Amino acid sequence: MTLLWTSDELVAAVGGRPFGTLPEGVTGISIDSRTLQRGEAFFAIKGDRFDGHDFATFAMAAGAGLLVISEEKLPALGRLTVPKVVVPDVLKALRDLAVAARKRSHGKVIAVTGSAGKTTTKEMLRHALSSVGTVHAADRSFNNHWGVPLSLARLPADADYAIFEIGMNHPGEIEPLTQLVKPHIAIITLIAAAHLGHFKSLDEIAEAKGEIFSGVVPGGHAILNRDDQRFKLLADMAAEAGIKNIWGFGENVRSHFRLAHYEPEGNRSAVAIKVAGQELVGRIGAPGRHIVQNALAVIGAGYLAGADVSKLLAALGDFSAEEGRGRMHRLSLGEGTITLIDESYNANPASMKAALQVLDHSPVSSGEGRRIAVLGDMLELGVHSEKLHTALGDIIAATRTDVLLLAGTEMKALADNPPAGRLVEYRPSVEELQSLLFEVLRPGDTVMIKSSKGIGFSRLVDALLKTYPAAVDEPDRA
């Protein structure tokens, strides 16, 4: 049994007091009794909707090695036989443990933020760097005020690389998180109109993302999108934060990590990348120019971390997109097949454009196959929402999208101003759209489903996967 923390280390880090006989140590850190593994420490965090103390009994039943609870809850939980560490504030204790984890780590720490592509970039970093060392990375999108300290507290002392995603909805949220992580390398993927309802402009979004620079360690690096209109704004912010090593990635000829060639190949991408004068040729195992942009940042971070970039690119050849973030499924329908592109996790104008371009480059069966875009609301756009939803029409008009199926209050703006020459259908609810989708689909189609997470378009993906079995044989596609 490998211990993540000895009990003595944990107690000292959180400034708590033992209650009961503590085990030698714990194998992990958990804040969710449903996923807790035997031997882990359960931190009873009080959140917006739930109080972890209410689930202490479940954590004990799941085999928690110890509980970290607040002083005020001890009278109610003292009867539980599992050992405890008592602290004034459990969330602060988790942050304190995160600080201790960062202090003891000797690995290269990489932090990622941006308006789109954060999680995909984090997962690409995990995948690529695992080919050259041991990697610790956050689970799922653990990128907020509890997710980042939780991920950091889980960092093994001997990991070669540690990767953290840092998100935000409002100004001031990134700075305290980057101060915890203290990255050697900070990546900003892209500035776009995500959460624009909470900001006056894209410049304000860039300034909020640029808070990540405040945590970069002395001698550290910033990696920025050279193709982004706000590259200079971010580069100036990085310099003002004292970062001397500012690097660019993209197709711009001045990029340090430059895309020299890109060619879509169905469900993957052929690329040539220039890194420090060296040209690397290979494939990325997922489609889309936006995925390749993320790969440039990954290769750049690996280069700055001292990794063998040729091994990183080779590893990215079998990278596959995450569920809800571009994962492709080929399903049997009648005598043929359909291709499903699952982009249901989230949406903003930039990621919507990228997904539509992936659909445009995706093959369909020769003859009857069509490209179908199933689109739902992009949320948190505030007063800009109607304009930005309507503007999707021009993006769609430049693609080979044949059918447009729409749902959601905000997407009505696009339904009222549809691109010419497309079959367009609108339904107010996801349920009504689901019935329509099943009526419309026919063998040979490629269908892409995308919306903000809160709209619930993942239910459409689930319905298709449950209804149509996975295909086995490759169809004739053109």
C-alpha cells in the first residue's frame, strides 16, 4: 500500500488535532463519499448545496482511513468510530494541504487556462507527458476554488509532472488558485466570448485569464496563443508580472511552436510542427484545427519542461477526444452507419465555430450522407447573446452543413435568421428535438451535437448511444 500522506504529515499541514487513533497514513484525498476509495482521507467540505459532514457516515462505510471535520461538527460526529482530524475550517484545511503538497513536489508544474480548450489541453498534456515520465493531473474539470486545491492535495511527492486546469466565471477567481499551484509553465489557450455576460469586453476576459501569471514561479514561462488578437495584451501582462520567458504558439510565423502544415484525416489530423528550429511530422489522434492548436501548446510545454518532443508528438497520435469534447462514435443504423460527434459538454462562440469546422471536414457516406448540426444555447453571454447566436448563421453558411436542428431559448435567434440553403428545424425543448432528430437521421449521416452543458444536450448523445449499436465495419465514406 502506497501512502499519499502519512497522518503526521497531514495533521501538521492542516494544523488539526487528532481525535482517535490515526492510521499510519492515507492513500488519497476525497471530498465525495460516493467515489471514496478505502484508505483515503475524507474532507467534509461544506459547499453551496451540500455539507460533507452530512455524508460522514457514508464515508466511514466506504472505508475512509480518517475524516477531516470542523470543530463545530465534532459533537455530532464524535460517536463515529473512524479516526478524525479536527480543524476550524475544512476547506481551508484542504487548501493548507495543497500548499504542503506544492512545497514538497520536485516535478514540473503546468497550469492551463483559457476560454476554450482547457480540459482538452490538460488531457493532452497528461497523455503526452505520460510517455516520458510520471504524471499527476486533475480529474475531470476540477478547476475551481475546491477542485484546484483538491487536485493539488492529491499530488504525489515523486510525480515528474503535475498539470492543473484553472477556470473562472468572474474576475479575481484565478489569482488565488494560481498562487496555490505556483506553476513553472502557464498556458492560456484562447480568449473568446465565454462568460461574456459577466464581463464588459473580451479585453476584460483576457485580463481575468491573465491573473494566472501572478503565480508563475521566478524563472518560469508563459505560453500564449500567437494567433489570438489579445496576444499582445496577455504578453504585456505576463511581462508586468515579472515573467521573462514568453512564448507563442500557433500558425503565426513568429510563433515559437508553429504549425507548419495541417491536414484533416477523418477522425485525426496530420501535422508538421516547428519547435526551436526542428520540424516534427506526425498525427494527432483527434480531428480539428482547434485540437491541433492545443497540441502546439502541449508540445511547447513539454519542450520547456525538458521532455523529448518527438516522443510527445508520437504519443499524441493515439490521443482521443474526451466524452462531450469531440469524441466520435460510429453507430449502426439500418443497413448502414452514422457518425456521431459528441460536443455536448459546453459551448461558446469560439468552440461552436471549431466544432462546426470539424463537422465540415468530417466525411459522410458517398451518395445519401448529410452533415447535420444539432445546436443548443450558448449560455452566460448576457446582452450579447442574441447577436452571437445570430452570428452563427454566417459561420454555418461557410461550411457544408446540410441540416440544422436547433433548440433552446437563445438559439431561437438563429432559427429566426437561418443561413440560406439549409434545412432548418427549431424545437423549444430538448425532448421535442430528440424526437425530431430520430426522425431525420438516416444511414450515411454525420451528426454533431453541441450546446452549453446546462441545456442538457448530453441526453441526445445518450439516447443515440442507447438506441444504435456501435458499428464494426468501416463504411465507404467520401
